[in-house]
Amino acid sequence: MKYLTFATATLAATTAMAETPELVVYTYDSFVSEWGPGPAIEKAFEEVCACDLRLVGLGDGAALLARLKLEGARSDADVVMGLDTALIAAAQETGLFQETDIVADYALPVEWTDPVFAPYDWGYFAFVHNKDVTPPANFKALGESDLKIVIQDPRSSTPGLGLLMWVKNAYRDEAPAIWEAMADNVVTVTKGWSEAYGLFLEGEADMVLSYTTSPAYHLIAEEDDSKAAAIFDEGHYMQIEVMGRLAGSDQPELAAEFLKFMVSDAAQTILPTTNWMYPAVTPDAGLPKGFETLTVPEKALHVDVQNVPALREEALAEWLKALSQ
Amino acid sequence: MAQSALAISRKTGISAALLVLALIVLALGAVISRAETGAGLGAADWAAIRFTVLQALWSSGLSVLLAVPVARALARRRFFGRGALVTLLGAPFILPVIVAVLGLLAVFGRSGWLNTALEAAGLPAVSIYGFHGVVLAHVFFNMPLATRLLLMGWQNIPSERFRLAAQIRLTPRAMFRAVEWPMLMQVVPGALALVFVICLTSFAVALTLGGGPRATTIELAIYQAFRFDFDLGRAALLSVVQLVLAGGMALLVLRLVPDITLGGGLDRMMPRWDARGGVQRIVDTIVIVLAALFLLVPLVAVVWRGVQGWAQMPAQVYHAAGISIMVAIASIAVLLGLALPMAGWIAARKADGGEAIGLLGLSASPLMIGTGWFIVINPVADPFDFALVVTMLVNAMMALPFALRILVPPMRDAVRQYGRLSLMLDVQGWRLWRVVLLPRLRAPIGYAAGLTGALSMGDLGVIALFADPDRVTLPLQMVRLMGAYRMDAAAGAALLLLALSLGIFWICDKGGRWRAEA
């Protein structure tokens, strides 16, 4: 009898679950981890959607796109969240995404008009250093200095690719010369952001390529105000993280609802202190305490997403040549 | 000739070998089937291939060369803490790459202990970054493994040989030539091939310590092709290059193994009379101390950082640890099911390249295997449902060459010594394994199982493509902590990982050597 009750209960539970629509969102690993935005976002969205939100973490932004290409139109995903400006052109080329009708009052330094992808947070790439180091004012000064830096490989890491685009964007034809001057400053090149940041914290380098928002983590989560981001007068290249819904989604309304939710106040207040980036839409209550201490670049650099692939190829060849000598 | 000497069923061994081959070929085929554009190999690729082979040759050569005196010293000496030291020899190898690199940098890095000491002494600083850094790191990872493999070779020399040598008063030098050199000729080629293949697929270590894009390996190019360019044709092509290099090296080197046996003995250990001299003692002591320092100081750095971050570990880390333990145990079971029949099959053949099949599994890029199977599984089922099965299989496949290297030489000896007798007594099939082979192979089986468990515990390989959101393993959890600025908590997780890996290694290894000296 007991078993029967149990079986009935299980059956009932399964049926109930089947009736709740499920929204599958592919995102990067650090988004879904317990200390990332994932759990709070899931809770907040499920309160309003009467659905089951399934966040699936898949490596980084590049891995996300590769996965989507592997799955093609058969993908279970309804929404993909975590591509960045460097990957948008390639993502659009897949033809798997559907236009969005999101309108939001974005707090981005550039105007956002992409019809398919909507930003949810962003940041400036920057070199992070300990405050006892006097940072250089630009790439040229960095190249002339004795400062040691750790960077990420643009062939395996999105921040690494960001730095490549940053230098290319700021210096165009002069970029190879800038890289040659910086070659002796580069202690080493790592596979991903974590390795580089770890090396920096261990004292292997004076500066590491990261974000202007990185010091906020140390300040807010660790009450450590010893880190700062160097502001370069060429301006700073931006990483804008975007999301889009898939044309093959079996939950198109829910997907649209989720995108709207992500730019709403509820989600945007969660992001700054879990993803450690600037929110795409400034929350009503403003930025969290501590963010006002961050240095803000005077100039934002941005490349039209369609030009990224061609520029990347050229910049990568220059980078390889300059650093392989 | 040996083929007829024992009635080991060849069928299971060949099936296991075919399964491994099929898993690789299937993955490769799947990747190729989806390839579209496919750029050929460019100048940069050839540079990467050159660098990869060169560093792998240096790394494997040095690792094995340095392992010879260390293993010899360990084989000849009994001292307090020897058992612990032998167990710790497994440690560098099973650490997650990034953790080991940080440990090495704590010692050899720009602000590491070595440079701090040099600075205090008024000497110029040394830089670890460059070709020598890559080799240093690979020696750190693989010299202990080579030492263990050679040490097993020494232990397989029948003690009667040493007694006889002592009776005719062979000098240590003559002893080396008459007894130890033939053993090394049997064991060194396999160890060399194994370490070569491990270094061949290195990526993050080579890049980080190589100091920049000069240190580009084939594996990095594969990663780039899969992740950033999504050029499956190129990825497949590079994977084939890697397989050919590894397979070629394995066949080349394993051919060198002479077809001799060291002869049978009474399976007992004896004191080493030949090593009693004062000079011998001093040399051995110096060798052991130097090796222990080189291996243990970076580990101390890892442990020290871990202890500091221990308290900051979130509860989820322990949950992940539980999952990792289960995966490790399951992988051990799969591995033994593959490795034992294969080792039996290879041991019953003449010495040749049968082991090379095992090495192919290791030289196949995990990303290629993962992507290939994903392409196969995805159209018919949810890849997440297969996450555990795939992880276990891949872990076992990665550990297979180690297990074969450990199991084949003693298995070959057992076959040669007891083959005819078993045949005469009509001991066959399961009874042959139970009565003759398994008791002789207890120690190597324990070591192979321990190594597999430890490797599975720290593996990240295919997880990325199949990772089930609800079943996060410990290494993945550690990477996530690092990705979220929580380096201290990640260091704690790394220490937990190290402790668990060494724990499972120790239990299996000890279990195999229980009531037997090793």
C-alpha cells in the first residue's frame, strides 16, 4: 500500500512537472555556479513566469557558440546568454537566432541597435594592478616601461581576443609596432582568464588583463581596496555580453519574456555583484555601493560587430608575429 | 613462440583493444562527417608541430633519464618515510594542471622562493618562462611517474640474482651491466613512449610556462579550431597529426624492447649486498634528497595555499567531491575490465607494438573525442544522460596506457614463468587468472587502479561538453571558483582534490602491496 502511495505521488509529481513549461537557457559556466548570478536569477524569474528555468552552463562564450553550431536547429535551447561583441557576427551567421523586440533604456557608452541580440551586462577591458604600482597612461608608455603583464591567448580566451581588438582599434596600422614594444613586458600568455588572474595574484606580474570592474570584487567581497584598474588615454575596448532567442525554440513567448526579465530591475540589480560587470540598464536604486570607487575610462572603444571577424584575423597574425620573435 | 605457452583467451583482449580503437575512430569519423571548409596545415601549424615534438622529446628524455638514478636509489635503500615518498611520487602527476603550475611558480616564479633567495644572496634572478620552463614543468609532472615505472622494473628482478651477484662479488658497476641494464632495456622504452605522448598533448602548461605564442602546441591549435574557428576539418586533421605522432613514436620505441626474460625467482625480496659501500650510500642519499626536494617543495606550496583557503570553500565543493569519488571508482572498474584482458593478450604475444593501441587513447585530444561522441549521441539522445558513461569510458581510456605499461611487463614475466606449467596442469580461463596471474600481479593491479582513480578524480577532459548541470565534479567546481575570482577557495578545493586523489591512489596501491614488500 505504501508503495502504491509512493508511486502515485511520483506519478503526480511527474505530471505536474510536465505541465510546467521548461525554458532552457544556455550560458557560460561561471554564470550558473552557486556564487554566480544563476541561482538568484532562476529564483527571481521562476517567481514571475510559472515555468521551470533550466540554466545550462557550457564553458565560456566561445564554447557556447561552438556547442550551438554542433547542435544546429535541433538544439534544446530556447535562449542563449553569454555571447559577447567578438562573437556576435559569427552567431548571426548561423541563422539560428530570431529577432527580438526588446526596448530598454541601456546605460551603455555606445548606442545599441542590434535587432537580434540584447545586452544584459558589460564592462571595459583594463589592466588591473596593485595600488603600489604606478600604472602607465597608455600602451606606448606600457611598452616603454619595465612593468610585467600577464595576458590571455586570443586563440583560446575571449578577454585575450578583447585585448587584441583593443590594440587594433586604438592603433590600426601601428598595432604591430605596439605589440613589438610590449613583447618584453609580457611575462606569459595563458589559456584563459582564471590562469592569468591567478598568476597576477601570486605576484608573477605587475598587471593583468581583466576588467575595470575587477577591483569591485576585491573591495565588496573581500573588503580589500588594494587593487585598481589602469586607465589608458587611448580609450578602453568594451565587452558587451548579449543574449538572444533561438528561432527553433518551442517556448517562444517564454523566451521573449525571459529576455525582458533580464533587462528588468529585478535581474539587473543581481548582476553587478555576482557577475562583476556593469548592468546594461542602471537599476532604480543605482549601482551597488563600492562601484562608485571604480575608475571610469573617458573614452569607450567599440568595433562594429560585422567588422570583427576580418579585423580579428589580421590582428591575430600581427600578434603572433610580434610575440613569436 | 610465447603464443602457445599459455592458454590466455585472446578474444577478450582483442575485443577490448578493438573497442578502444572504435571509440577513437568513431569520434574522428563523426568530426570529419561534419567538416565543411577545412583549411590545410599552414606554416604556423608546422611550427607548432615542430615545437610540440621537440619539447616532448626533451621532456620525456630528461624525465626518464633523471628517473633512472632516483629509482635505483629507491630500490636499493630502505629508510623511514620511504613508503610515503613512493606514494607522493604519484602526486605531481595527478594534480590539475593549473594547480601544479601555481605550485611550480611559487618556487620558481618571478616572486617565487628561489628568486627571493637569489635576490637575498645578491644574485641575478632566473626566469622560468621559456623552453626550459616547459621542460622543467613536464619533468616535474612525469619524472615521478617514470621513477615509479622503473622502480617496478627493479622490483621484478628476482632477488636470487642479487644474491648470486653478491656471492661472486660483482662491483656495483658490473652489477649494473649484468643485471640492471637488461631490465632497463625492457622498461625504459615503454616509459619513454608514455611520457612522450603525455607531453605531446600538453597545452596549458606549455603555453603558460613557454611564455607566449612561441610555445604553441598542436593541442592548442586543436582547441582553437574547435572553439573559436569551429573549423572541424582542421580540428580533425590536427587530431590525426597528433595520433600519428604518438602512434609512430610508440611503435618505434616499443620495437626496441628486447625479447628476453629476466628469469624466475621465488618472488621474495632480499637485502642488497652490492649497495652497502659508503660511496654508494652517499650517492643514493644525495639523489633521493634532491629528487624529493624538487618534487615536494612545489607540493608544499600547493598545500600551504590550500590550508589558507580551506575555510572559504563553499559547501558545494564537498558535494562535488562526492560525485568525483563515485566517478573515480566507476572508472577504475571500467579500466580493469579493459586493461587486464588487453595486458594478457599483449603479454602472450611477442614483444611488439600492441601497447601502441593504448597510447592512441591518450594521444587523442579529449576535445576531439568529446566533440565526436557528442555528434554521434546528440541526434538520438540527450548528451547529459550519457555524461557519466562517457566520462567513465574516457577516463578509463586515458588511463589505459598507464595501466598497460604497469601491467604488461610483470604479466609477460608471469606468462613466461608459469605458462608451460599452467598449460600442463590444464589451468585455463578464469582459474588461470585467479590462481596464477592475479596473485602475481596484485601489486601492479593496485598501482594501476590507484593511478586511474587519481587521474579520473582530477580529470576535466570531456566534462566540458557533457557536463551535467546537476552533477558538477570537483575539478570543474574548482575551475568555476577560479573563474569567479575566488582563488583562495579554489586553492582549498585543489588541496581537497589532492588529498582525495592521493587517498584513492594510496588505498589501491597499498591494497595491492598488502603483505608484500614493494
